[in-house]
Amino acid sequence: MFFHALSLDLVSMRNVMEPLFTERIGWRRIYVDLPGMGGSPAEDWMRSSDDVLSVIIEFLEKLIPGQRFVLAGLSYGGYIARGVAFKQINRVDGMLLISPMIKARPADRQLPARVVVDKDEALLASLQNNEPTGFENFAVVQTEEIWEKYKRDVLSGAEKSDRTFLTSEFRTKGYAYTFESVLSDVSFQKPALIVLGRQDAVSGYEDAMRLIESYPRATFTIMDRAGHFPQLEQETLLLALTDEWLERVETEAGVARQDNGAAE
């Protein structure tokens, strides 16, 4: 099950992850639009990440009751994935976290200085004449190639999000789980992959690295030339690491794969 970043939609995860399954058979992929994003409306009663998590767990119970599953999340989606694992630890066979949000309050995060490692000045000059996109704030590799991926996977989802919900009490008061302080108390004993951007000034990498003892079966990677969206700036490396993680999950689960599954 794949969870996207805040304000994006399932397309941002599907575009990156689906190439891994062209030859890897037997996987059912479930890409989720979180409430208030993509095609999922936010209900009036939703005021916190606890509420979002309760919806996701209810969705799981209806869609795959009693079945085991694997989790993957980007940024806030990683926060949701960790929440699901905390509540459903005995059903989770593996976890992938990309630039995971570890602490909901930005003031509590350990962040590197904001830097840009590669920029196309002509591209940036052309963008100054358009509406603000956030590209210059998020990307540390600011080239035409990364801009095209950013438009495809980030802007396309952001344009569909419910801005009222995302700036409401949900964000100002309920963004952190009520159990955030004990989220890492449960040791996750299954294969995991945690991918971090060395230049990620949004979620950072230091807070995630402090979780290393909570994930004894995890590969931790801090990528250079990568900000908050390493799937755009270091896509080839991310896919290679993710493919190896999927191999570990399959080996650990000992499940025979017989067909190429489907994405939902």
C-alpha cells in the first residue's frame, strides 16, 4: 500500500513505483489518495492525523480483511505508514519510507541548511514569469529534467488538493499523532528501506537516523544530490534500492509469485 506526501496524490507514487513491477510478478499494488487530496474528499469530522489514520485502517479492513501487506510512504505518507505499522504491526511484512516526516512540528525537526547543488539559470528565469510552483524551494537539483518530473508528479497532485482542509485545524492543531512520542517504541522486525535526502531541508535526515535501533532489518540510505523528493532527483538509485528491498520482502515472506498482479 502506497501513501503520498501532503497535498499530492497517488500519481506521485504510482509514476515512480510502477516500473518496478513490470517484471516482478505477484504483487497487488494499492495506491491511496489520502483525505483532502487527489480524489478523496476530507469529511467535516476529520481534524487530525489520528482521524486520517483511522480512515486508512478502516479502509484496510474492508479491502484486505485479515491479510498481510507491505507499506510505503513519502514524507507525510511515511508518517501514515508508520502509524499503520504501529497499530497493525503483526500484519506488516515490510516498509519503505522515503523522506519520512518523523516529527510533525517543524520547529522540532533537525534540518540541514537549505542549499542548491545544481541549477539551470535559464530555466529558473523562465519560471519567474509564471505562478509560484514551489520548485525552487523543494528541488536541490534545479534542471529541466527534474522540473518535468516535478510538474508530472508534484504539481499535478497539488492542484487537486483541498487547500481549505490542508490549512485548517488539521494542520494547525492535529497534524501530530497523539501517540507520536511513542511511535518508535515498537521495534519493526521486517525488511525495511529508509531513503533520505542529504539536502532535504523539509523533513531532514537526522531525525530518521535516530530510528535505526527501531528498524533492525532496515537499510538506511542518505543520498547526495537529493532534497525532499529523492524519487525525482535520484530516481535510478531509489529504484535499485527499492527493488532490492522488494527482494528481501519476498524472501522473508516466502511467498511464491505466480502472476504480475495489478495496480489499483
